[in-house]
Amino acid sequence: YERRETGQAMREIMALADLVNQYIDEKKPWAMAKSPETLADVQGVCTDGLNAFRILMIYLTPVLPAMSAKAAQFLNLPAMRWEDIDHPLVAHTLNLFEPLMTRIEQSATDALLAATQREAQAMHQAQQPIPIEKTATATTTPPAGDIEPIAPEISIEQFAAVDLRIAKIVHAEHVEGAAKLLRLELDIGDDKPHQVFAGIKSAYAPERLIGRHTVMVANLKPRQMKFGLSEGMVLAAGSDQGELFILSPDEGATAGMRVK
């Protein structure tokens, strides 16, 4: 968590959960309770399982705070706290158990995926340029290979002055009254997200951007705009036809890395 590697943290927690499930499956307390010879050991196995559950929920508290609060209520604890990890519950009264999550049926998942696919297809079609019929007065498409002219040369010192960073888009939303802008919150690993107004509304739905990594100019002087203070710039490629494509790093790049 301190290194902001939430995905790695989730993988390690799931590995621990698998070990707990394996332990419970090997002990089979539901079967032990049926035999007089092992009945006395059932409470010990259940105590181990409940304490393992407690530790896992402490680990998950930063990402599942609502579920953590429900687990604390069941375990009759004021809260799930890191400092309590090494203090197991013994001789402790629990509250009545209530399900922490609602089971999702496969049919509901299939319907959600189908709706998402339809939405993605509709969005893709909406982003396609509208065909223009050729007429005698229409401007012809530039020959293949024609590009926008290269800008004047700069020195390596000038380029080094531009601080490009990998940024994670933690929030994105429409800007009321703005035809082209989206308001983004970008995490580059420092104390708080940076607010950036980006002219990419025609190409991206806000909800599709959240969680993506991109490249931002981190040391661009903040600019006061009509809709708020813009604290950087997102890099994107574009064409004369109005197409826009925000830049994304290869897999493995994390928020805050400098682009060199």
C-alpha cells in the first residue's frame, strides 16, 4: 500500500485467503462436530478461522472500508485496526452473522457483460469519422505519408526541462458548459491528485478513462481557466480529421515514473 501497488497487495491477500480456505477444508469443522472424538477441537479450528478472517479484513480495509465495517460489527470490534493484527480474539463474544456481500448470479453477470459490450460498440461507432462524399470542390485527402510539419529543433537541455510523468487517471467527469473538455484527476505518486482539464471529450467517455495510465506534463505552469485551475497537460496524438488518442505506457509502468 505504501508503494501504491494495490494490485500486488490484492494478489498477496488472495494468496493468504487461499491458504486459509485450504486449512478450513483440511480440518472440516462441520465434520468434526459430528464426531465425539473431535468435537472438543471444533472451537479451536473455528477460532483460528475467525482470526484469519479478521486479519484478512484488516488487510482489505483500505480498499473495502464498508465491508470492513460490517466485519467489525460481526466480530464485535470497534474497528479493524492495523495495530490489532498480532492480538488474536480469544474468549470473545461475537454478534449474529449477516452476509457481507450479496451473491451475484451468473445470469446477472452475463447480462451486465452483454450490456457493456453493446455500449462499447455504440461508443466506437459514435467515434468514427462521418464519411464525406467527394465532390468537385471537396478537398482531397493528403497522400499517405503526409504528416504535420516537424517543429523547429530544440536542444537536449530544453527537452530535459519538460518533466513527463506516468499518471493514473483516478477520476474523470464532464465539465458543465464545456463542449470539448473533461476534468481529470491524475495521480503521479505525490501527496494529492492533480486537476487537469483536457480537450478529449469528443473521443472518450469519462468512465472509460478511470483507472487508465497516461503521460502528463507534470511541471507545466498551472493555468486558471473558466472552469477551474488546470495543473498540467495530458499528452495525446491527433489527426486533421479530429481523431484523438491519449498516450498510454506499456504494462508495468506505474504512477510517478518519469518518462525519459
